[in-house]
Amino acid sequence: MTIEEAHALLNEWVPNERLRLHMKQVAAVMKAWALEKEKLSEKEAHKWWLAGLLHDADWEKYPTEHCRVIIEELEKRNIDPEVIHCIASHGPRYFGVEPETTMDKMIYVFDELSGFIHAAALIRPGRYEGMDTKSILKKLKTPSFASQVSREDINDAIERISTPLEDIIEFIIAKQKSVH
């Protein structure tokens, strides 16, 4: 699936601008991780980007069937099974698909944290400017802040990788601040 086709699908399936922004931010962070940390080729990094971009494509229109509907659509389009599995595994507690590959584990890590960090940016006068890891860690300990974000999922996701939470937060802040 080309970049243009992916964006067309995103715009067709996701009317909510904030949700589209979240998906674009996860896509950007996924691609950056694939290129910088995993040292993958552009072609491989595109798969990471695509999974990030489309992981919540059916959330708004089909919340009770979330993941199933977009997966069916991607299967019809003969999208790489790695991308489909990655999307299916971005919430193992909810969808029953365990993250297996590094790509699977990283979408699980980035999904909740990306949204949480963006929520923190929205209440700051300078948004991402000057945001630091320490302030995000403090907010994570405040259950009333962005209460819909599962701290349990964040902790579970971090336990599955070998990178400390602080490093992940720093990476997300750096990579998603320029996504609009």
C-alpha cells in the first residue's frame, strides 16, 4: 500500500481529526524507531509506518469490532501479514493477539504512551517545547490525568522490551512533536 493509498484510507475511515493525528503520530514514531533503533531499510520501515497509521482505523466507526474490521479490509487488499498481525497485537488484553515481533511490541509500547504524551502537551503553553521525561513520569503517577490511558497496558508493554520507559518517553517527545 502506497503512502497516498494509506492516507486515503485513513481519511475515508476516520472522520475525527484528533484520532487521525494520534494515528499519524504513532506512525511517525514507529517509522523513526524502525530506521534509527532497528536500522531497517526504508521498505521495512514503511511496514512499521503503515501499521502505526492504520492501527485504529476502525475504532471510531466500529468500536465493538475494533481491529477486526480494519484487518478484514487489509486482508482484502493483500497487505503484508506482518502489518496485519502488528495491528491485531496492539492491545493484547483486548484483542487476544500477543505481540511477537519487535514491530508488534513497539506498536503496543507507542500506542498508549504517544496519546498520553500528546495529552500532556495539550495542557502546556509551549506544547512539546521544553517538555521533559520527568514531567511525563510524574503525570503517569497521577491517575486523574488522562484517566482513559491504561497505565497497566503501558507497564505491560514496557516489560516486553529491553528499553527503559524513560528512553521511550524521550524518543516519543522528540519524534512526534513535529507531526500535525
